[in-house]
Amino acid sequence: MDLPTVESQSRAVADAIGAAREQTPLVPSITNAVTIDYVANAQLAVGGSAAMVHMPDEGEFIARAGAAVYLNVGTLMPVLAETMTRTARTLRSCGTPWVVDPVAIGIGAMRTDILLTFGECRPTVVRCNASEAIALARLWGLLDEGAKAGVRGVDSTDEVDAAREAAVAIARHTGGAVAVSGKVDLVTDGTTVARCAGGSELLTYVTGSGCALGGVTAVYAAVADPFTAALAATLMFNYASDRAASVADAPASFKVAFIDELFRASKVPDEVAAKGFALERA
Amino acid sequence: MDLPTVESQSRAVADAIGAAREQTPLVPSITNAVTIDYVANAQLAVGGSAAMVHMPDEGEFIARAGAAVYLNVGTLMPVLAETMTRTARTLRSCGTPWVVDPVAIGIGAMRTDILLTFGECRPTVVRCNASEAIALARLWGLLDEGAKAGVRGVDSTDEVDAAREAAVAIARHTGGAVAVSGKVDLVTDGTTVARCAGGSELLTYVTGSGCALGGVTAVYAAVADPFTAALAATLMFNYASDRAASVADAPASFKVAFIDELFRASKVPDEVAAKGFALERA
Amino acid sequence: MDLPTVESQSRAVADAIGAAREQTPLVPSITNAVTIDYVANAQLAVGGSAAMVHMPDEGEFIARAGAAVYLNVGTLMPVLAETMTRTARTLRSCGTPWVVDPVAIGIGAMRTDILLTFGECRPTVVRCNASEAIALARLWGLLDEGAKAGVRGVDSTDEVDAAREAAVAIARHTGGAVAVSGKVDLVTDGTTVARCAGGSELLTYVTGSGCALGGVTAVYAAVADPFTAALAATLMFNYASDRAASVADAPASFKVAFIDELFRASKVPDEVAAKGFALERA
């Protein structure tokens, strides 16, 4: 299969960014308590419409009513065992695109059970850091024992390149895409690998930037193919965070500037899509 | 019954804004996880004292101890089925003023059950958008089948005028007031209808602005009659958001400026009350 | 026992601030929904690594894996009855330092039960306001009936000096430290009492500033003795909030400036440690 060219892929990214702003897709989430407000505000900033739920029947409702759905397994509560799994199964049967963030994989039995069900239901996009990609690929039985993940709280201890094999394996398993965030970001659909440089380190001082990236990825998954959606969200974050870092040098003013810049970036899709990325065969 | 004049109603609004700042009323909430921090910070900004709970006995405690209470049915969890209904019944029996936001009405069985109980307990103020007003009036059996609500996630798909009949019907049922937010805001106690223009569109890019308006309405319900409380909060939001929009043109810096302006507005009640509104018979 | 000198104690504070930034200790929390994002962002700003959980097995995990843990009893949910108590017992048996905020003590049966268990497990640091210190000392049977607490929502109605006896009694019971926040802050380990002046009143208009202080105290408890940790966090908040108040005069812009200043303050430990405090015998 031929890889897309950078030019054609840039065009697809710009189209996705513009389509989200025009269509205001409804993109509900089941997500963690720490960053739920950041996820919603990031989604609104790029043109999406947000709605967050916790109850099982509401999860099934959003799986049917949403243009795409975001599921993040942070700060689990008892009811979410049922809600997350019923929602994932409904998403699968409806064919609604969905994005998963396996945050804190490895901590607690409920998170493991939910992520195993997600493996069966095959999410459209997985958004994670390097350690989480490796841990998820191992949990789903996609990697040899040789591959080693270092998970530490919600922070990554592995570089993105260490997770290349895991990311490709996950994408081939789901038939969707995987976005691994780091100093260099890696996005793959199992055939093509995109690498994107840039993005401010200040993002790592703002809790939930990865969660917000997942939520924005889901907005684009409502209007584009999985690989383009994951790449569009990643490029938006790199573009907006670079601009925010040019006006703010500390975390809280940076966060404000960053959400503002996401809003502005969503109105200039071509500039964002011109943000550098390279493509290679997986 | 004679309608109030704009002059006398403005005086009542200014008095409510000043009284809240002087008395620092304790106004607890049971509210959703997305915007709980925004609600609390908005309440503090206008002079209120906030406290948020989830447990049933705590709900009864705040119903007795609060000067007013705010109940918002977003992001429901299992325990809230009992907490919301026991709290509403205690509020009713104690006569404590309370404000309800029926956010996401129509999604999930628990939300419907809770809102039916609220209908029996007759909240002091209902704060919602046009679609929610119509859906609530229908749920409570107050509207003919002809009236049609379009609920879509947590966003409104109807204009405020389409909800005039529903709002008046709800206010007559509860004996309190209803505030419907939109480009033009409508506030009614079933006898008088106030229309308020203004308010920045950027509020719609900040998740939870409606929730925060409900929380602030509850602060004023602690020190004023329901119609004055709903109108005071609405005018505060229009005044502060217009000022915020004059210094910020993107959502996150706008949110910061908006909460700052709520704080400043609470110290100039006469200016806020002079914000234009018109009165007509319901 | 000799008291530390201000000079030696300042040195210890500066060392703690520097060590936290260098070591990036993992400091998980079980904390309330209102301010969970503020706690995490404040912890990141001073160099810590945050992770928030709700489930019982996750609580035991963080008690073992964390360099220190923060437990805050606001917005309790049913599962937290088990999670909080199992976590506290594991913290006690592992010897992991932990910080408790008894916010809203006196409201609801579950909160009382959890705080009684905490009394048996003896937290490393208790961070609270004056009313809460008095209420906690009484709940734990450490004060005569003469001592009187006025708890009102989550706000303090007592001055810090009224809580001196209670704070000393709690510290002697736990063998750790107690920090009581107010216009003047009081920190004690049962032998020495530190008083710290300063800190902007605007902090009281930002919901969760006390919670964030608790979370930051836990970061320092990971790298210093309890008294030094509590004093370091208190001095950081006074230093950063004074600086923030010099550039912001309203709550939301103040909050942004305050978190930014925490980040900057963490890089100048000597300046922060030079922030005035006085030491006296308990």
C-alpha cells in the first residue's frame, strides 16, 4: 500500500480542523475528575460540543447520539466498571468513532478489566504516552515479553521511540490509529508512522494536557479518518503550545494562553497543517 | 396585579447584589464534576460562601444549614439519586430557597426521576436554556403536546422566545421564577416577564457558564425574592461578560476576565442594575 | 529540647523546596472534586508529580508507591469510606508520609468516621483552618470541653490563635506537624510553634487554596521532616500569593498569577525561606 504524501496528509488535516469548526460535532466523554473541565474547554475551543456522563444508560446513550466519544480511565469510581464496558460495546456495535486514554494503566484491578474490554472492542484511536503504549500492547497480548514498560503514576518514563513497536501493534489490532505523545510525537495507523516535532515542555506542567489532547482527538475523529484525526489533534497541540509558550513562561498563564491558541488555531487550519511532520512506513 | 416598574425592579436588583456581598451567605451545591470549580469560584466572586457535597445526609444538612442551595443534575452518580431527592424534600419542608439546573434533561433514567421529584418539591428558581425549559415543562405535564423541545447534549437548539410559554408555566407551577438563557435572556415569575439583552457569545465557549449562572442565582436567592434573584444573576452575567469581552477575545482569557469582572461588578450594584432590561406581562 | 533557630530552620525549608524540584517526587492524592485540578496543578508547579485515585485497591497502591500522599475529605462519595480508611492504614503500616485536610469536619457521618480512623493512623501533617483544628482536636478527644469550634461550611470562623492549643495537641498526638492557615499562619510539631505573616487575602476568594496548600505540603513531606514540610508549603503560599497580589487585583487573574508564582518560587528556595517567620516554644 502506498503511503500518503505529506502534502495530501496536510490537506486532510486542514480539512478535519475546518470541518470540526463548521459542524460543531457532539463529542461526549466519560473522563476523569481531575481534568474534566480542561477536556471540555479544549473541545469547545476547537469547535466541538461537549457532554460528560457517568451512568451506564447515559454511556449507551452517548455511544449512539455522539458523533464520536472520548473514554479516559483516570479516577475510576465503582459505577464506571459497568458504564465503561457497556459504552465500549455499544460504540463497537454502532460504529461510532471513539478515543481511549489508558491513563495510569497498571494501577488497580478495575482499570485492567476495563482496558481488557476495550481491547476486545477496538477503539478508533488510542492516545497515550510511551510507557502506556507499551503497557497496553502487553496487556492486550500484542508484544513479546522482551518489550518493557516503565509506568510511574501518570507520567511517562519511556521515550516515544521505545513505544514505536507497541503503537504499531495496537493500531494493527484495532484497525484504527495510535498517538504517542512525547518530545517527539508519534502517530500511526499500523501502515504509516508520522513523527511530529515541537510542542512546549510547559504542557507537562499543566495537569491533563494529555487528557485534553484525547478529547480534541475525539472531536476530529467525528469528522475524519482515525490517522488524520490523531495527527490533526497532535499538530493542533504542538502549534498552539508553541504559540502559547511565546507569550507565557509559567504553567497557569501558559494554560490560559494555550486554550486561547487552540481556539485561534482552529480558524487557521492551513497554518496548523503546515506544522512540520514526517511520514515513514510502519 | 400591577407589574413592577423597571425603576423599582432595578432598585431591588441592586439591593440583592449589595446584600450578597455584605452578608456572605452560605450557599452549598450538589453539582456536576465538570464545572464544580467554576460554580464555586463564581459564587465566591459575588460574595457568597460555597460548599459542595454528594452524600445523602450531607444534602439534608446543607438544606437546613444553607441560606440557599444549588442543585445541578449534570454528571449524575448512583448516590445522587438518593441525595438529590432527599435534599429537595428537605429544602421544601424547611423553606430554604433553592435553584435547579436541569442540564441534559432527557438523557438517562436517573435524571428523569430526579427531575420528577424536583417538580413535586417546586424549586425556587429554575435556570436553564430554551430547550431545557420546554423539556422540563413537558416532563412536569405543564405543556400541550404541540410544544416541541430540541435537546442536544448540553446545548440549546431553541431560541429563548420558543420557551416563553414553558417558562411561564414552570414559574406558575413552582410559585417561583424561571431564567432562560440565550442571546436574549428571559426571566419570569409567571406574572412578569423580563427580557435582558447583552452578554458575550464567548460565554458559550466556556464550559459551565450556565452552571455558574445557576450557582450565582442561588447566592442571590439567599437574599432576595426569586424573580429579583434570577434577574440579578442574569444582569451580573451580562454586565461582567460584556466587560470581559472588551479585554479578551478567546475563551480561556475570557473566562479569567469574566470571573474577575463578576468580582468587580459585585461592588458596583447600581451600574449592574442599570444594565438594560424590559418588563412585560406574562 | 532546644528549638531550632530561624536560621537553621530557614536552611531546612530552602533545602526542601530545592529537593522537591530536583527529585520530582510522586505524591498521589485522594481529594475532593471541587479543587482536584488546582491541587494537581499546584503540586506540578512546585516540582511534584500528581496522581489522583478513588478506588480502595488504588488507594493501597498509592500508599505504597507514593513518596507521600495527600488525603482530603471534601465531596465524599460512598466508595471513599473504604478507600480513605484502607489507604490510611496502609500509609501507617508502610511509614509513607501523608497529609490530611479535614475540610468540612462535622458535616455528615462518613466524614466523622473517616476522620476518627485518621486519628488512629496518625497523619504526618494536618493542614486546616482554625475552626477545623479545634473540631478535629475535640473529635480525637484531645481538648477539654471548654475549647469551642465554630465550623461554617468550609470557611473558618476562628482566628488562628484560638486554635494554638488544639494544633499543639494534635501534633503531640500524631507525632507529626499541624499547619493552621489564617491571616497569620501557625505551624507546630508540638514542641516548636512557627508563626508566619503575609499571604494575600485574595487566596480566600479562590476555592481550594487550602486544598492546594495541603497538596503542596505533601510534596514537601516527601523530602523533609513534617514541621519543615508544613512550614515550607506555608511560606511558599505566602511568598507566591504576595507576589501574585502585586500583579492581580481580582480572583481569577490572581489564581493564574499565583500558580505561576509557585512555579517561579520553587526555583528560588532561598528567597522563599527568607520570608519572615518567628519561632517560639509550644
